[in-house]
Amino acid sequence: MLITAAILSIFVYGMIAAMLGTILPDLSKRFSLTPKQNGNIAMTQAVGLMIGSFFSGPLIDLFGVKLGLLLGLGLVAFALFGLKTAHGFTPIAALMLLLGAGGGAIVVGANGLPPFIKIASLETAGVFNLLNLFFGLGGLITPLVAANLFKNNSARLLVFAASITALTFAFSGLTEMPAPSGKVNFDTSQVGALLGSLPLLLLALFLFLYVSCEVGVWNWLARHLIAQGVPESKALTILSLGFALGLLLGRVAVSPVLSSVSPETVLLGSAVLMALTTFAMLQSGNPNTAWALVFLAGIAMAPVFPTTLAVVSSRFTATAATATGIAVTAGWFGLVVSSPVIGGIAGDDPKRLRKALLLLPCASVLMAIAMVSLMNM
């Protein structure tokens, strides 16, 4: 049941990670939202993610994973049901804040479970990647069912996702989960000591840059492709069967590799490949070529998030959830910074998204530099 609870929770987060990028075209059309407003909506979600991940870390270290997970799942279900009836920029932004807070708690909670799960022949980093492939599955399902089952009707998609979240909440409530570590008393001095750790700061910077790239694809790729003349349903299919499928298959492929290759080496290779693939995918408006390049970008990004969390967990075992919360909070700050910048560069012209999205390969190069620095310490 513990494995199932972890899978369901990570799947739910995958669904909501792809949610904004999937529903934005419909919401923009219905409420005449500009790219700048889209960026601000994404920023509110990022702020929520930061709040949820930062405060859920010490909460989990003190009271256990179950409380953090249930809190996150409850907030997500409430926000998804609320978005179905929201009208206009302000209520949508407010509910995205709640959605982000719930998502942040889910990420920290669900990624606190892999060290307690034993799978034959896999190291802990491999377990992180194997379980997080369900994040890719959730991200694949969201735009795929939106385009092909619900015909881009955002209200029906939101009810679908909220129902799955509610079922996951119920299952997690019935599942026995690890007790609190009992090794941490949350106080400002302890957080200060973690924030002064150079390895943790480099890992936090790495996630900051990575999340800027991944969420940039989730939130903006479909709008970029539509601006290049790709039909909306085709653009959403590229997002799901391209990027999300790449994330899913990449994590399956890398899990056994991590038994013989160090996590840091895998992360460096991913950063280099991200720089190449994200630059290439912005150069084509042909749907077939775009699909192939987006798929390769998903493969390149696949190991980054779970492998980075595995490194954090192994280096800071006594305060794993708190350290994870700090690193993940830095990651969400990447969304706070990147989405408004991308929306600001594009302005009111979606065709300028190609130029704005060049931030992705630039951030990938900086990721490689950060990982080389960590490996040389």
C-alpha cells in the first residue's frame, strides 16, 4: 500500500503540473487573458508551491509523511473543484495559489517515501526515478484526455483530475506510513545551518534552473506551437505524447543505470542534453519534427528532479524532509522568476514566445556549470 500511495500521489502531482499549460488556451479564449496575465497566473502557482514545499518539510520531519501528504492532496482537490467555476483573472490566480501550495506539500511528502521502499536491484536514486515516472504518466494523461476525451473542455478536465485527487486522499488516509524521524526540532538556527551548506545551495540552484526549464515547457510549449500554426489539439498531443512520454520513458531507462553510474554524473549529462534539445525544439514549427525534438527534451530532463532529490536525501539524512523542502522551494522560485519573464518578453504577441523560450537552453548551460562545481567539491 505504501508503494501504491507514493505512485498515486506522484501521479496526481504530474497531472496538476501539466494542468495550467493544458487549460490556459481555453481559459485565455474564454476570459481574454493576455500572455502577461498567463505569466502572472503561473507566478501565483509558483508562490504557492514555494509556500507548500518550504513549510511541509519541517512539518513532515516533526509529524510524519501522512500529514503532509493529506494536507497537500486536500488543497489540490479543493482548488481543482474551485477552478471549474472560477471566472476571470483574480479568482483563477487565487485558486492557482492554493493548487501550488498543495502541490508543494505533495512533492515533499511523496518524495519522502522512496527511502522506505525497497525494490530488488535498485539503489535509492533508482527508486526515486522509478516512482517519479508516474509524474510523467500524470503529465501525459492531462493534455491527452483534454484534447481527445474532453475536447479541450477545461471544466470537465478539472472535475476528472479533482476526482482522482480525492480518491488518492482517501487511499493515503488508509495507508500506514513512516513515523516522524524524531531527529529534528524545527527552529530558525537549524534552517540557517542548512541554508549555509554549500552542497545544498548548489543542489537548490540546480533545481531552481531545472524547474525554470521544465515548467517553461509545461506552461508555454502548447501556446508557442499554436503561434507557429500548429492546431491546438495537435499542440496538446505533442505536449503529452512528446514531452510527458519522454519524461516517463526516460525515468524507466535511467533507474537501472543509477546502480552503476553516480547520480551526479547522470545529472551533468542531463544538463548538457537539455541545453541541446531545448534549443533545437524551438527551431521548428513542423508538428512531426517538433514532436521528435520535444520527446528528446523530455528524455533529457527525465532523471533530473528525482535524482537531485535522491542526492539531497542521501547527503542530509537526519533532516531529509527539511533539506528537501528547501531545495524544492528553490526549484519553485525558478517558476516565479521564469514565467513572468517569458510572458513579459512575449508581451501581447504569442509569436514572440520562441525568443522568450530561449531562456531554457541558457538555464541548462548554467545547470551544467553548477553540477561540475558540486562534483569538484
